Amino acid sequence: MGLTTSCIGAYPKPEYITLPDWFNLPAGPEVSEPTRRWQQALTDMGPDAGATTARAIREVIADQVDAGIDIPTDGEVMRENYVHYHCRHLTGFDFDHLTETAARCGSYTTSLPTVTGPVAVREMFLKRDWTAAQTCTDRPVKVTMPGPMTVSDTSADNFYGDPAQLGADVAAALNYEVRELERAGCRHIQIDEPLFARKPQEALDYGFENIERAFHRCSKSVTRTVHMCCGYPDRIDHPDYPKADPASYQALADAIEYSSINAISLEDAHRHNDLSLLEKFPTTTVIFGAVAIAQSRIESVEEIRDRLRAALDHIDAHRLIAAPDCGLGILTREQAVAKLTNLCKAARSV
């Protein structure tokens, strides 16, 4: 049977989806702010927008299933990025007045929604999104949502002045969605927290506490997953992009193991880890990044298989899931399919 396989979140949008996103942006200031343009782009899709995006989600899921992925996602087709789409459904975020802000420890500057008031649920939406995606396959579709620390770093706070408290309110809002998804039958819920790798001390100080708030009272029927990559490059084949220090994984490993997290998603393909790291997770499942998401080179089946076999020297096979490092949105569809196909062939042959 080999190893279980999963995707992380984003997938290349089909060409007929005209919603902007943060991947593969053309040059020029007039097109550099997908968050500013998203609402108008959705309106411009017209009355058939729902049917068009539903078609795209079916195709994205079909690509993953045909490649052999056991736990697909909806590809985040509706999202300009994995953070702001969720924030549009919360109170307290002003998308009409964006603030130019340095994000990800200064890795880039962009225009972000402004936090102008208390954050809370405004409109429940993930059950709807998940239900629509789950009708496309008999395999369990995983839902992704942005983590509290990552939301605070991908918005301009003009209200709280305290990222821990902003994160606590975001976590409380996430928990409503988590509980609703659980009741609907969703069995894989992933919270994305790449900021943990960039700010490990803050993660230890208050980040894990807010993850617990987000998953509060979530039953054992749900696999509580946290994705913790070291950051997206800003374009494909840019190896010198300032990603987080992978040594952060060592600093956070004990807190991960002793938390309520069932599965932790870590990148390994962009930069290999010391695989003894996996021994720090005697009970936690590791979703292991085995193909790079911002390199055009297609990893061979043999290359992926060798790395998975090396990982199995340090962790039980039933707690190792093979996956890409992160979402696949930077790649072309052809590149994404090729990487996923080889990933699944390697995972089945281990």
C-alpha cells in the first residue's frame, strides 16, 4: 500500500479563472495588489461565477486524485491567498483601505487589509466550501485555514496593538468554523502557521496557545493538522529568497509533540532537514514535504523514494505522510501534475 499522500493547499488556477492571486503576478504596480482587485474580479465574472469556480474545483481535485493523492484539497481556487479570503468573512478587517506594510520579517512589502475593530465571525463559509469540494470525490477533502499568528502578520493592525490578543480573537473565530466542519463530517482540518518558523519564540510564548483555542473541543474524529513551512518564495526558481531558518523546527518540536496537534506539516524538499528531527515526534504524524513547490525541476520517482526511505529510518511508516513542501500555486498545472504523480509513485513504492 505504501505511504499515504496529501496536498497542502493551493493549486494552479485554471486559465479561465480570472480571480487574481499572489502567485505568478505580472510586473507592474497596477497588477501587484490581488487583495485590492479580488472583489471586483469576482463581480466581473458575472452571474456564472459560481458554476465557473465549481468547474475549476472539480478539475483541480480530479488532477490530484488522478495523480494518486489520498487526501486532496479544493486547491484554494476562490482565494487570492490563503489568509485574506478567510479574513473577508470576519469582522474587523477593512478591505477598502489597505495599508502598505512589510510582512514576513521584512521579506516583502505589500498592501494589506487593515484591522480597525474587534475580530469575530461575520459569515460562516467553510462548511459550504468543503461540502461543495467533497461532492467531487470519495476521498476525504482537507480544509485549510490561516493560523492566528499568520493572520496577524498578513494584516495591518490599527486596533489591537497586541498580536497575541489579535491572534486570540482570530482563533476564537476559527474555532466556530472548526466545530461546524466537524459536525458536517470533515475529517481533515489544517491550520497554516508558517509564522511559527519565522518567529519561534513568539510561537512558544502565545502561538501554540492560540492554536489550542482554534481547535478547542474538536473531537478525535478530526485530524488536527498544522502546516508550518518556512515560507513561499516570491517567484519560481528563486533559491535565495529569505525563507525562515529550518532550525526553528528543532526549537518547536517538543511543543508540537505535547500539543493537541495530530499531524504537523514540515518542508524538507527545498532544504533537507537533519532527519533525526523526526524522532522528536513519537506520537505526532509528520506530513513530509518531499517535492519542492517553487522549483521547475521535476523530482524523479527514485529521488523522492530515496528521501522517504531515509525518513523511515526515524519515524514509523503509519505516521509519515508524503506531500509537497507547501501549496502548488506557483507552478504551472503541468508541473504540478508531474510532481504529484512522481510523489505518489514514490510513496506507493516505499
